[in-house]
Amino acid sequence: MLISNSSYVPPQSFILNGIPGLEAVHVWISLPLCTMYVISLVGNLGLVYLIYYEESLHRPMYFFLVMLSLIDLFTCTTTLPNALCIFWLNLKEIKFNACLVQMFFVHGFTGVESGVLMLMALDRYVAICYPLRYATILTNPIIAKAGLATFLRGVLLMIPFPFLVKRLPFCKSNIITHTYCDHMSVVKLSCASIKVNVIYGLMVALLIGVFDICCISVSYTMILRAVVSLSSSDARQKAFSTCTAHISAIIITYIPAFFTFFTHRFGGHTIPSSLHIIVANLYLLLPPTLNPIVYGVKTKQIRDSVIKFFQGKKGRN
């Protein structure tokens, strides 16, 4: 069917269908998701407040951690309240422009999160390989500029997505088999060629995901070489321990991200759509939920600051 651009009118709204085949248990699925969302809100807001409150945590590593916590909060908040409305209230309709806005923020924030993880790897590289110059290399202006550059990269590369979607004619169904407006889930409803969307999506994945992973890999290769060259086993163990929380955050973020990316483009009909949608939601919820816990457990300075904070509260009471 040929549709002229002049006569085409975009759909007024889409229907977010939730998790297909599991409609009967939507309420039960929502309970762990809601619990994770509450944990992520409390954990990340608490972590940001703790770093602001405790002067001993006013260091580059923890400034990057504040960036990560704020991005995690924004990312899960763009999708989960909407998903809960689908599960609890059966409110599935989303306006066309609202769908595009949600798509932009979801992909924009995940792109920024990847960049922040890369900056944190560079922070660990400088801290371990150049400990005496750490404070002079990673000054507050440098941290601010690096954070701003990462934010702008994520935002600018995602701006074309809504416009690439808006140009497409949607003459098939308006039902999106998902809990939020994911780029590939939306464009698959189009009755025109989506080749440009697919190519640009792959290009963005290369410019953000592959580039960041390469930087992280190079950083940890240099860290490993520096740590192995240390003569003291205690020094090696201490150096490795400063990286465990960040390595955990990388694993929590990138494994579900890669699963979601590749199944959308190459999974075809081999992977059930319900599994893909569940993992896609966990991809946005797991990092915000687990990162504060991982950093709280693995980082001694944060543990000590939490104890000091509550002891101070108890003393004042």
C-alpha cells in the first residue's frame, strides 16, 4: 500500500498491551516490580543524600556515583509508573506524542547511564594507576565537564529517534506489545520500510555501547596490569576491592541491555515475547534497585558513613 506523506495522519494514540500471554497474572507480576521501584527510590535518594551530607564522601568516585544514582532514578521513573497503571488499572492508552517523549527519555537516560559507567571506570584507572595525581587530574571542573559531555552525547544522539518514528506511516495495528514505548516495538507497527531506523539504532549502539565498553575494557586492562605488578598481596587485594562494586554495576547493566538489544533485532520468533518484555523491564529496574545495595555493601567508606549518620541521629535524639 502506498501512502503519500501529504495525506498521512499519524495515529492519535497507541495501546500498550503489557506482557502478552500473562494478562491473568499482571497483578502478581506488578508486585515485585513495584517493590523494586520503591527500593530504587529509597536506595538512590538515600545514597545521594548521604554523599551530600558526609563531607568525607566529597570525592570524584562518589560524585560519579551521584550521577549514576540520579540517572537510575530518572530511567525507572519514565517507565514503571506507566507499567503499574497497565497492570493495576488497565490504563493502556498512551498518546502518540507522549509515546515519542517516553521513547526519547528511556533511550536517552540509558545512553547517559552507559557513559557514566565508562567515566567511573576511568576514575578507577586514575585512582589505581596514578594515585598521587588523582586529586589533581580529577578536579571538580573536570568532573563537571565530563558529566556534561556524557549527558549531551546521550541526549543529542537520541533526538533523531522521535523524528524518525514520526515520519513513518502506521496503517497496521496501534497495539504495542510492551509496557513502555521502546523504539523497535513502535517502528515494527509501521507499514513502511524501517531500514533507516534500524541502521541509525545500530549506529547509536556502536557510538555509545561499543565505545563505552571498549573504554571500560581498556581501563580495566591497565588496572589489572598495575595491580599485578604490586609486590604486596594486601595492596593487590585492596586495589581489587575498590573495583568490585563498579564491576558488579557493569554486569547488572550490560547483560540485560545486550539481551534486549539483540533479541529485538536478531531474536525473531525464537524467544517468547513475554520473556523479552520481562527482561526489558528488568533492564531498566535492576540497576536502580541493586546499585545502591552493591555500593553500600562493597564500599567501606559508604558503610562507615551510614553507621556514622545513624549514630549521629541517635546521639541527637
